[in-house]
Amino acid sequence: MIKKLVSRIRQYRRDTILAPLLVTMEVVMEVIIPLLMANLIDYGINGNDLGYIVRIGLALVACAIISLVFGVGSGRSAARASAGFAANLRKDMYYNVQTFSFSNIDKFSTASIVTRLTTDVTSVQNAFQMFIRTAVRSPIMLIFSLAMAVRIKASLSLIFLVAIPILGGGILLISMKAHPQFRKMFKNFDRLNTVVQENLRGIRVVKAFVREEHEKEKFDEAAEAIRRDSSKAEKILAFNNPLMQFAMYSCILLISWIGARLIVGSEMTTGQLMSLLSYSMQILSSLMMLGMIFVMLTMARASGERIVEILDENTDISDGPKDLMEVKDGSIRFENVEFRYKTAGETVLENINLDIRSGQTVGILGGTGSGKSSLVQLIPRLYDVSAGRVLVGGEDVRDYNVEALRNEVSMVLQKNVLFSGTIKENLRWGNENATDEEIVHACELAQADSFIREFPDGYDTLLDQGGTNVSGGQKQRLCIARALLKSPKILILDDSTSAVDTRTDALIRQAFKDEIPGVTKIIIAQRVASVQDADQIIVLDDGKISAVGDHDTLMKTSTIYREVYESQQKGDNE
């Protein structure tokens, strides 16, 4: 884990190395100051040597100024290094998430990824900054101060040799106990983020169903879980400070008592005792800082593990061995296809065999959970088959360059999203180089041009995040227009006209028939009228193909299709 995190320092290596070097020089100056103070007392003040006092005083001022300069330089370098390290971490994580297939994304919740990109990275950033500065300063200060203390009075320095292992063992025990609690706490952060995201995304539904109190209860439950785990971790860490304080004051009392007796016996000077007390404060404060570092690293360790999980996750879908860059046509073939989601494990599609010619219009009907969306998501390799194979343009989809394949398969998903920005900017997701004329033409085909022109700003109308300032039907038509701008060989509409009226639905289908006859069109729909004129209609039932044929054939051979058609006709008549 540490090796993978450290590799993200990259262009900030200079600052990462400079910070500990400067802090080392700062420590050297601070260690020299008590020694100068001892000489000032013993030889200057006690010896009534004014010239010596002035010289040592100037040396003390110089050491303090030099120490300050080195300290400021170290702080600046550490800040640049830690901020850059965090930026690289976020960038690498975010870029890796962009490579994920749908199955990879299924493994991590959206809220969990957001938490890892924000809270966890901040935790690791703080620990990194402390590590390259404080974690270097404290051990060096400890070693140098201990060496000076031994030089002044070796017998008194034995006190520190007893205190250090006791403190070290206590710190290690505390960190081992606290780490599992922090892991649980960060998982509960994921849960809290999920609750908040769902609430904000579905706030209109919450208001419509008057479920504010229910949402408050969900939030309180998630927040209480964080408080509980955080409290347990903090209770364990609370032992750290008393342990440090006890060791520090015990050492100071022992040094003062024994030192005073040595001064009375003329075995030690006042200046030496003063410098020894200063060194004891440096030694024990260094130990306290090391304790704080262990606390920070304990928290950061849990965050680091979660960050590395994202960095280590490799996409399930990569460019095929042939790396084919061209899709010959829009023909599609399913051969003995089976599919199951890795997270669930249950078979979603079984024994799927289909042959779709290029330019055909194909309708897909089936009940909820019958596998309609799963079937079409195999075509652009949003998921890979568990068994069998899918061929597009006569080639196995796993042999294509992924980007080349997806550029030729335009898909309007069941839950399509519009992004904050203008309508024109959203449409250009389909083709960033599309001209205004091409955008208007695509919108005319999708029956979106008329309502867009009704907006005061037309195609420059700003959309809110998620497209919340347009209706469901308008959002679907904009998404269809965006898909058309790709000029694909295969167009997939996954229940993408459910929110438009039947007349508009018919106009869209007629426009497809007249304007893009060479494009293979796959339409998933709940209304039979939306697929009635298709070249072939596929009826799915519980992940299996129940029937295939045109409308007239299915009315004779498929009980499921006939029942759906008759129930909808009856509903329309009523």
C-alpha cells in the first residue's frame, strides 16, 4: 500500500526531499540552543564575563533566526508536496474510475467513490504532510537531544532509556486497537454519503410523498453509526495523551530531584541542569509528537487502504487482442449467450441466440427483470458475456478497440443524464465537432427542436444538473438527439420514449425510418405500439427468448405478446 501511494508523489519529489532536509537543519539549531544557554549561565553569568555573555547572546539570536528560516522553508515545502501528492491521488483515482466497466462500478457505490476521493484523500494528505515534516523532526530531535543529554550527564540520561520503550509499546498497542474502528467509521461515511446523495437527487419525490421524517431517520441512523465508531476510536486514542503526560512529568521530576542533589554535591553545574531540563523537554515533546503521528497514521492507514482499492481495480473490459478499429456494418449476432452479474451471481440471460441484419429495426418486449437492458448492454461491451459471444459487424465485440466499438453503437440508457451547461453543450457530447445545422437536424429527428425553440435562449438555454429544469419527455428527446449526433451504425433506445406521448413516439419512429434507414435500431419498450412496425420483435421472459417474429407472427404464436397487446388495446379503448 505504501509503495503504491508513494509512487503518486511524482513531480513533487523535490519538495518531498527538501522538507525533511530543512527540518533536520532546524532541529540542529534547536539542539544547539540549550548548550549555548548552559555555557552562558556557567561561564558568562557565573563568571561575570560580560563579553562572553554578549558573544553567546548573539550566537543564540543567530541560531534562533536560522532555525526560523529553516522551519518556514520546511513548512512551505511540506505544504506544496502534500497538496501535490493529494492532487495526484485524486487525479489517478478519478482517471482509473473513468476506465471502469459497469461491473467495476457495481463493486463500489457512488457514495463510496466520492468519500474516497474527498475524505480519504484529505486524511492521507494530512498524514503525508506530518510524515515528511513532523515524523522526521521528532526522531531526529529525540536522537540529537538524547545524545546531548548523555554528553552532559550519562547517569541521568538512563531515565529516558527507561521511558522510551514504555511509551513506544503503549503507542503501538493504542494504534492496533484503534485501526479497526477507523475502518468501520469510514465505511459508515460511505453510507451517510449514500443517504445524502439519494435524498438530494430525489428531493422532489421526498416532498411529493411527505417522507421528510423518514429521510431524517435514515440520516440520523447513519450519522449515529459514525458518531459511535468515532467515539470508540477516540476513547482508545484518549489513552495516548495521559500516557505521554505521565512520562514527561515523571522524567522532569526525577531529573530535577536527582540534578539538584548533584549540584549540591558539586557533581553538576546549574547550567548543565538547565540544559538537561531543556533536552528532556525536547526528548519528551518529540515522543508526544511521535504519539500524534501514530494516531494520524492509524487513521490514514484505513483511508490509504480504501484509496489503493480504487487504484488497484482493473477494468474488466479492455481492448481486444485484434484491436479492431472499424465496425463493418450494424449487423448483430448472439451465439449461445449467457450473462450474470458478478455482484449477484445469478444468471440473468440464458441461451440467447439472435441474428439481426444491418439496418433492421428490432423491438424488445418483456416484463420487469426479464433481462432487456442486460441484453442490449452486451452489444457495446458495457458488460461482457459470461458465456457464448456477441458479434457486431461479423466480429466478436471482444476483438474490437473498445472506443471504436462504442463510437459506432449509440445508446440511450434507461436512466440517461443531462449535465449542467447549455442544451447545445449537452448535445455535443454526441459529437463535439457537430455544426449548428447538424445539431438542429438531430433535434428535428428526435422531435426536440420545437420545444427547444420555445425557450427564450433556444439552444443556449442553461440546464440544471441532471436536467431538472426540463420535463421527463423533453429530457428523453434531448438524449435521443445526442445519440443521433454520433452518426452510429447501431442505435439502441432502452425504454427511451416512455415519457413521451404516443404521437411524438410515432413521429420519432417515422423519422428514424425515413432519415436513417441504414442504421440498425433496437428499441426496448413497454408499449407494443412503439415496436409494432419493427422488422422483428423479441419477447423476453425470465432471461430467455420466449418468441421472435414480426407483429402478425407473434399475435399468432406468442401468448405473452398477444396478452400484452390485448391488455394495452383494452386500456386505450377504455
